[in-house]
Amino acid sequence: VEIVPEKFMDINGEVINPAARDYPDEFIQTGISSIDHLNTLVRGQKLPIFSGSGLPHKELASQIARQAQVLNSEDDFAVVFAGIGITFEEAEYFMEDFRQTGAIDHSVVFMNLANDPAIERIATPRMALTAAEYLAYEKGMHVLVIMTDMTNYCEALREISSARREVPGRRGYPGYLYTNLSTLYERAGRIRGLKGSVTQLPILTMPEDDKTHPIPDLTGYITEGQIILSRDLYKNGIHPPIDVLPSLSRLKDKGTGEGKTRKDHAATMNQLFSAYAQGKQAKELAVVLGESALSEVDKTYAKFAERFENEYLNQGYRTNRSIIETLELGWELLAMLPKVELKRISDALLAEYLPGEENNGAKNR
């Protein structure tokens, strides 16, 4: 069947003029606690997922494609999915998942398989972004672009660059890798006066889990944060294995708070980060010096870290938690700690949200 196009567009596109950009500040709910609460994604942001070989980034990507929604919004939402140099099995996994869950109804899919030519691999993300821009800026839709795997894109770039006999840069990648990646990533955002938006979730597998490798390194410079998957959490059966401490969303403050999520969002986020970091430290201390060397407070923190991983992070790929459910779960975990330890939350919020506050007050005085 011949496809009759509505419009022809140049896939090389143009990066959004900084003066025409609108600031990203609307919360996108992915249904994943560690992203929504701790590394919030906002509409018009570019937030890459740094994964490693064999880690479950495809499950995470399809979960986000399935669950992502903008709260209290009637606007049309679409997902543009670009598979770049992925295996037939991976492509089949995504298509099957989209079909089964009905996500296919609001998705546009571009597939470039591992056995397709390298030159096509370079065009795939550009075609996907052009489709996204058309839907966003001409049809007024909010588009989430998921691109996996950007490492394959960079390898194709290196292959073509070396065939052209260009002078290689770091690790054999072309010297213009940074510029080239920015021509893709900078096509995310919102434009003043237009209704739609393009939000990007590029996924890349870090060679040898090395985040100083040129691909994650340069990607981190251009994008607004990163979600890092951890091999240790994965080995411990935590799904999705998101390592919240080194992960970051630079725009999270803009998409949270009263009217967007809830007024206790930022305070509980800071407190959970702090408590989890202390809990991990206490666990490491216990390994070196033995459990008996820990103080009572340290033991509580170690238990907190354990529960945080098993209950908060470990939600599987089929659980869609609303931001309110996530916040309630956060409070439930924070209630384990003595009240004097909750230094990052104001007394007013503690009084309003901390479970069993009347008893807690008496117990910890």
C-alpha cells in the first residue's frame, strides 16, 4: 500500500533557537518511584538512561513508554520510539509489548536492526525526531522520544568516519562526536507560543560500565541529568535497578511542588537521598568492622537502606505507582527513623504527613 504523506520534512532538522525556548516545568509521571520522586522528568527535558551491557534497559524503556502521562492534562500524548542498531529479539520485544498493552495506538516506531547498514543507523534518530517535531509543533501533541541504543549510533559514526579517513579523536571516535550528538539532543524542548513539546529519553549502554567513556561523558554534558542503572542492584534482584545516588535530573525542582505534585515532594526527596546514603555507609561499615561496631542509629539506617531497596526501588516492570502512592511509601519508610534524624523536613510537614505522628512524637522525645 502506498503511503500518502501529509508533508515532506528535512530529517536533519534544526536545533531550537535558545531565544524561542520555553522553560520545561510540567511534571511527567512515569509510574516509577525512583524517577518520579527522586529524579523527576519534566516535559521538554532530555534525560538519558545510562545502562550497561545485559542490564534491563529495554524493560525500563517499554515501561516508561507504556506508563508515561502528564497529570491533569487533556492534551494528546504520543510516544516516538527509535530502535538504533538493536537485535531482532529486542525489536520484537518492544513491538510485542506495545501491542499487548495498547501503547502501539499512540506510538510511532522506527526500527534499525543490527544487520542494517551503518549509514541508515545515522538517519534513524533524525527520522524519529523529525516525526516527533511534526507531531509536537504542528499537531500540538506532547511527544516522548525514546532512542535506544545511542552507543550503536556512535559506533556507526566512528565506522563511517574511519571509512572517510578522518582524523580520529578520543578512542577512535570522530572529533566532532560532541557536536554531532548535540544536533540530536538539542532537538528536545518546548517552543514559546506553541502547544506541543518534545521530551527525550536516550538510552545508551556504557562500554565496560565506564561512565568516563566518551559516549556517556559527552552525553552527560549535553543533557539535563542522567538515570544510571546499577549492576550490583541488578544482581541483588532489584528491578528496575536504578542507582539513585549518582543519578540526577537537573530540572527536577521545576516540575515538583504544590500544584504539580505535592508540597512535601522536595523535602521528602532530600531526606530519602540523605537517609539512603547514610544507610549504605552504615552497611559498608558493618562489612568492615562487624555489625556490633554500629551504633543503634546506624543499625536503623542500615535497615532503612535495605527496606528502601526492597520496597521502594524494587517495584518490577508492571507496577504503575502514582506520585501520591510513591510519596506515601516514602513517608512510611522515613517513619522507621527517629524523628530527630529527619532534619531536612519542616515540622509543619512532619506534623501533617508523618505516619502515626502523635505516637512518634512521644516515642522520640
